[in-house]
Amino acid sequence: MRDWEAIPNRGRRNARPEVRAVAKGSPTRAPRSRQGKTRLGANQSNESTPMIDRRLIENFDWAIFMTLLPIVAIGLVSLYSAVYPQIQANPTHNLFVRQLGWLGIGLLCMFCSLLINYDRMEAAGTWLFLCSMVLLMVVLIIGKEINGSKRWISLLGLQFQPSELLKIAIVLKLASHFSSQDITFYPSLKQLIVPVGLTLMAVLLILLEPDLGTAICVLATAATMIFFMGIRWRYILGALLAGAAMIPPLWMHVLKPYQKRRVLILLNPDLDPLGAGYHIRQSKIAIGSGMFWGKGFLNGTQNKLHFLPEKHTDFIFSVWAEEWGFLGCLILLVLFVVLILLILRVALRSKDRFGSLLVIGMGGLILWQVVINMGMVIGVLPVVGITLPFVSYGGSSLVILCLAVGVVQNVSMRKYVFHHH
């Protein structure tokens, strides 16, 4: 049983018990004068304004932040090595400098997301989802085509990927939907129709770009949130059977020829070693040649001699593995595991269902991107084109992921603030 289910009426957002729970270090509502106006003391703030009370800052989850910092540092080190020739040619205008700029924007978004109580995000879920769906339709019409995919649109001179925004939007929408439902133990089939339908619509639009990696990530994240709600096993079995039935039409009518070749290469790596199988072969060589200690910073031969494709984005883990070896890979993997476990802890400690699902969804986005990317570069999953969170180059991805961590921190900071009357 989840923590928020143990408290009567606490699972539903519209349930308002008469008791207000307060814990040490949590902000309490300021006393009101006879005229009904709030008297603000030195350490009290008006909850209707986007300000952070000092006692909210005390509940900031520093463990998550301090775990995230070395992951970001590893990303910057790997990217510096991956684009080092570009840095030498132009020290001020290169992908590394751009990534620093995107990181600054991402951190700004992360901390700005702390200013507003996450309760208010529930109402924005539907509008953000609709906006994301419209942008996905727009990108199919006027999007910039790169490597056979229409994933980006230009906004104010910057390339923006709408499918990244959809990741946040689908989490908000599903969390909002489930928190508004009267669910005692398990969601009914009727209560699952809307979230499943919305998820499939979003996944279909992403597949039309095509962007198989993001589509799988969105689908897996939505499934994680639904599973966390306590779905019945017969529904899970039905979903698996339905998914299996969808494989033939997807293979024949949705997947592009190059995507089919990547799946076939996964089953037989030697089928096309210099064509579709080239990425995986070079990635495996890079990872294996790093051995235990690695070749050292800027000394990776696969990287330096340009054998490793897409080394600054999808295959940046291979750059890190070649230069820092098995030990470096283990450190990065442990950091990701710790980050996911810390996020799960926030979800279990949340004061309500909406907060719990919000955190589970944001954690799922990070978890499944890590699983898909690492599985891809070591050759156990097909090459689908997805970044490694906080490590790969990519402005849209980095900003959205920072925003996701900000939402997790928002829920963590307000886990003791129960707005009940």
C-alpha cells in the first residue's frame, strides 16, 4: 500500500479532511486577523505568490541535486572529448559552448519550477498536452527534416523538438486524470480508457516523424504510471497481447526501411557490418577497448579517429566508456540508479496521489531513457535514436529533463504542506 493510500480521502485531490498535518520544518499557514487578512511574520510568506518560504528550502532534496551534479559533469567531460576537434577550430562557437548555454537555461527552469506550488500544475496538464499535440502536428507539416526525420521546428532561431515537451505534458495529463478519479484499490477499465487513448495518440504522432526512441520512452513512462496505480494483472496481460497484435501492422506500415534494418541487425550483427550494423560494431569496439581503467581523457582512438558515429548525442556513453573504462561506466550507472531511487523515495513520501504520480512519471522519463540508450549502445536493443539523460548533447532534451527534476523537487519541498480545510 502506498503512503498516500493509508490516509482516508488522501488519494483524491478533491478530498479535504479537516485535519492539517504539519511536520518539523514544514511551513504552516500564517494566522489571520479578524478582518480575514493574513499577518505575515518574518519567516512567513503568502502562499498565493510565487515565493519560496525559508522552511520550504529546508525541505529541498539536496541528495537528488548532489547526485545530479556529477552526472552533468560526466556529460560535459564526455561532450568536450567528443567535440574536441571542433573546440580547437573554434573555441567560442561549438557544441560544448552551446551545451553550457542550454545547461544554464535548464537549471534556470529547474529552479523557477520551484516557485509555484505543484498543485497548480494539475490544471495546466490538459492545456500543455493539447499544445504539445498541436506542435507535433505542426512539425509533421513544416518541421525541419534531418536524417529522414521531421522532429524539429525553428522558434526564435533555435531548433525545438516538440516531442520533448510532450514527455512532460503526458506525465502531467495522466497524473491529473488519475488524481481526479475515485479509485479505491484498482482503476477500472473505464478509468483507463482516457489515459491509454491519449498515450496511444501521442505515440502515433511521434512515430509519424518518425522518432521510435521517444515513442518507446513515452509509452514506457505512461505504462509505469498506470502500473503504479495498481492495475489488475488481467489488464496487463491484455495490454501485452494487444501490443503483440500491433507488431505486424507497425512493421509493415509504420516503421521506415532503415528502422527495420536496425531491428534485423540486432538479431544478426554481421548482416551488414559496414552499413546498418556499423554503429553498433564501432560502439562495441569503443566500449570494449576501454577495458577496466580506460584509455584516459582525450585518448579514445575510436573517438579521435572518427570511427564512432553520433558520438556527441546517441553514442556519447561509448565515448565515456572508452576513455574511462569499466570503472567509469560503473560510476555513471550507480549515479543513475541512486538518482532513480531518490526520486522514488520522493514519490512514496508525497502528500497526495497527484504528487506521487507526477514524480513517478518524471522519474520514469529518466529511467527509460537511460535503459533504452545504454541498451542501444551495448547492442542489446536496436538503434532507435535517443539521448542519454544529462549526458548527451541536446538543448530540448536537457531543458526538459532539468524541468522534470525541478518538478520532483517541488513535490519534495511541499511533502508536509497539506492544504486541507
